[in-house]
Amino acid sequence: MNNSPADRPARGTRAALAAAALLLGLSFNAPESLAQGAPKPLLPALGAPKPLLVQPQPAAPAEGTPEQPFPATGSAPATDEDPLKEGIAVDTLDAVSVETVGTIGPDENALPASMWEGTPRSAIKRMLTLVGAPPANATVRNLLERVLLSPAAVPEAEDPADHGSIVNARIDALERIGAWDHYVRLLNVAPAAGPEGTDTVLPPALRARLMADAGFLTGDTDTGCAIARDAMLSVPEDRYWQKAGTFCLALADEWESVEFNLRLMLELGEEDKRFFELMRAVSGTASTLPQMPEAAQLRPLDIAMMRVSGIAPAMPDTEAVPAALIPVLIKFQAISFEDRLRLAERGERLGLVARKDLISLYELVEIAPSQMANALSVAAADPSANGRALLYRATASQTLPLSRAQAIQEALKLARRDGLYAQTARLYAPLINEIPTTSPHSWFAADAAGAYIAAGMTEAADPWLALAEREARLGEEQATAWREAVIMARLAAGERVPLDNGFLKSWWDGLRGAAGEQAPARAALLFGLLEATGAETPGTVWRGLVDRALPLAYKSPPPALEWARRAAAAGGQLGEGALLTVLSLSGAELTEFDPAHLTSCVRTLSQLGLEQDAYRLALDIYLASAPSAPAAPANE
């Protein structure tokens, strides 16, 4: 862990650096556009620079890239805590390819090794270059990561210059979606040479650069600096390594070497104003901290220097922050806590932030004792991240099962109101474990079952569903709540939860009373999702909805993408169909897409044999489209 420069003892060499900083201030006169211009790439492209989340061009070897090996490549050895999986050799389509490597296996739901069978190499490359916009939610993201990380055969390249382009495109795609841990792991197993060692795939020089930048970006400065200091000596003429190495020398308090390098860069005409400003901040000689642009305009080295110096990027709108940067910025102490909390909630919904990390930030929210004592009413009046943090902490602190169940029920009710039911269910489901599944808590049974199902804990929901069914005999409100939980269970588990026409008719009758004018659209969506996952619905259902579900403005993918996805599903091209489904559901939230498109995507996954993904996506779609004013809980 690196100490802040402000905490280091003063020493004589600091005066030399202060003089160097003054010299830099007097001598450097770069254009202002260098600091406030167009967005810079976060990580160097595999061959050519590119901005973050912008469609990349086909990779080509970087001009002048040194090919000599570095003393350290950044490939950290495997440990018990974080094992790196070896590249897995599999049966190929025609021949073994160096691009077969992956980092997940069957225990992590890797896709079949034959998933690219029937898909031309050129099509795989084109689809991978389209990855970049954030997937609609965590389920879609999980599928994308499995496509990118599964060891699978690809058609062999005919052109020697094309060897390795697909594994490189996978690495690039992981960068653009901010899958930093997976990115580093795939970098570690990506081969350095092609068949028989004749063709370069990922040169040591490029691997070192990518590993160093990943370390700087994610806060693993020790790894970044271990690579940078060795590379600075191996390739002294490379400006990137010279700057990165100088920063690392400053972290090690080697100030005389820092001064020498800064003077050398000036003499060589270096015009990187942002670097020099940040070096002043790192050294502690800056009179005021410099203003930085928005995060998307920063380079990994910039971010590492800002992290050490306590400087925050501009943050005008957390919703506009590129999703790929969310895992980085929520740990950025210089950013306001409120912004970090909002980013963490958004990241959890997108599958970028783990539940435990969001809860860790909830635990840091300052809460007055009076607020904790009135958490339910305060949270109801404060639909913000702070209000949700208060309610979660108040609920988790409850030791009596009855009090905890009441708090969870209220949290789920507010979540439905705010369109955050799925996220709230994931946060609260583990808190239900300590509530007995007994008759005194039967009023809570439908809520508990629904939360478990939404959180992906369907087996834990079974006893609560049985209890909710008994409770449903007491009145229509209880019956409506039970039927809603059963619908969720059916979408999550498929035919394991049978539905008959009588049940669906009762569900529809209850929905009309609870959802009002939103009922037809919700019914049409549900029946479409049921059919997409293999259920049969009577044709009379659709006749009754033809003139009642009004069309609305939705997002739809380009027609070619839509038809390509359907063709892949019909032809059984699993990898192609899965990736096209992800691309069809990226760049917007689920509720922004046309319901017909959503159900078609679910049907594609079912046709491809990805039943669990289809079930999970169907449930996500159903939960995301829930009416904003549902029936009140049964105990109110």
C-alpha cells in the first residue's frame, strides 16, 4: 500500500524536486487543449489508440513497438486466494488455435468449446468489435463475460498477420465493459506467439503495457510500478515508460532520480501538461491541486497519480460516467461519498459492483440516532441512496424476526415504488434466512418468496411459497400476492413450476384490480415471456389484448442485428446467437426496449439451449416492468 506524499518525512532531496517543479512551471507552455481536449484512451488498444467505449478499429501492430522481452511482464503467479486458470486445450473445429484459451471452466458456466461452430472468423471479429455499450443488466453482462472468457475453438486464421486477432479482440472487449479482473486474467493466459512460434499474438512489450495500465487504473499500483520500473530501464527511449517510471520513483521517495527524469523529459521536448501538473501534486510541491477533466478523459497513469494525490475527476453527472469506470471510481477516496454511493448502486444493477461492496458503502453513511429510530418513515420520504442505506442498516440491525420481516416488507414495497425491486431483493434476501418459515410469519410469506426468487435463490423460496399458498385462502389480497410469487417462480424455474389456465385467469383478474390501465401491457409481456420459455398460452388471451395494449415508443436494435440473431438461433450457432443477444440488449435499460424485442431475445436463448439464461432474463424483464403502484402488502 502506498503512502500519501503528505505523510512522508521532509528531506533534502525534496528541495531539489521543488526547484524542478518550479522549472517545469516556468518552462512548460503546452496548449491548453492537452488538458481539456478530446477524450483519451483508458488503456492502449491492441495495436492502435482508441477512446474508451468507442468502436475500435481492427488491431494492427503499433509502429515502433519494441519486441525485446521485459524483465517483468506483470503476469503475477497464481495464488490460493486468486487462482489463475490455465488456458484449456479443447477439440477445435478444424485445428487447434492459440486463441482457444479461456479463464473459466464448467463450474463457472463456461459456454461449450464448440460454441463458434458454424460462425465465420470474420463474423466473430466484427461482433467482438461492437462490444462496448454497457449490457442492460447483470444477467446480460454475465452472459457476455462467459462468451468472452470461455475456452472455445475458433476458425484458424488464413492470413498469418491475423493470428491472435480474436483473443486480442476479446481482451479489448473486456476493457471496454470494465471487467478488470477478467481482463487481467485473460492477459495472463493469452499466448505470446502463434502456431509453431512463427506469428506474434500478444508481444511481451504490449502485454507489459496493458498489465501496467490495468494496475494503475484499478489501484494495484505495486504491480504497475514493478513493470514500469523494469521497462523504464529496458526501453529508456519510450516516453510512456519514462513517465510511469518517474511516478513510481516518486512513490519510492527516490527524488533525485525523479528530478533527473523530469529535467530529461523537458530537454527532450515532452509536452504533457497534465503529467507535469500531477507530478507536482504527487511531490507535494503544488500550491493548489489542479482541476482535472471528467474521468473518461483520463489515462490510467493519470488516475493512479490522482489517487495518490487526493485529486478527484470532474463529476457533473454520475449517470453519465462510463459504466466501465464505475468499479474504479467507487474506491476513489477523493470523489465525494454521495457520488461514490450513487455509482455503486448503479454498478450493482449493471453487474459491475458486488453486493458486499455496496453494503460496505451503506455502512459508511452518517446516520443520526433519531433517523435510525424512525427509519421506515424517513426512508419512505427520502427516495435517495442515503434513504436506502438507512433502511438497510435499520433492517439488518433488527434481531427480532417479526421486526425484521416488517422492515423487509416495507423495503420491498418502497423498491417497487421506485423501480428498484430486483436490486433491493438481492440486498435483503440473505437477511430473510434468520426468519423462521412458520405460521406467525405467514403474512410475510409471499414477500419472502418473491425476494428469494428475484435474488436467484429459488430453492430457498420453496417453503415460503408453500406457506404463501396456505395464506392465500384468507382473502383476495393474500391470493394476489401468492399468485405474483408463483409467476416469478415460473419465470425463474420454467416447467418445474406448472401453471394452468385457471391460475392465469385468476392472475389476470387480480392484475386488473391492482395495475389498472397498466394491466394489459403487463399481461401481454408476461404471456410473451411464458411462450418464449416454452409455456403454452391459449390464443384467446391474445385476442382479448389486441385492442387494449397501446403501443409506446421503445428502443429497438438495427434490423440487420435482429435478423442475424434470429438466424443464429435457428441455425444453432450458440456463440454467435448469445453475443448478438447481448448486443441487442446493450446501451439502455431493459424497460427502454420494445417488449416484443425482449421476448424475442428470451426465445433466442431458449432455442440455443441456454435455458437458465433465458429463465433469468425473463424474470428480470418481468420485474423491471412491474407497475409503479402495486397492491399494498397484506398486513397493511
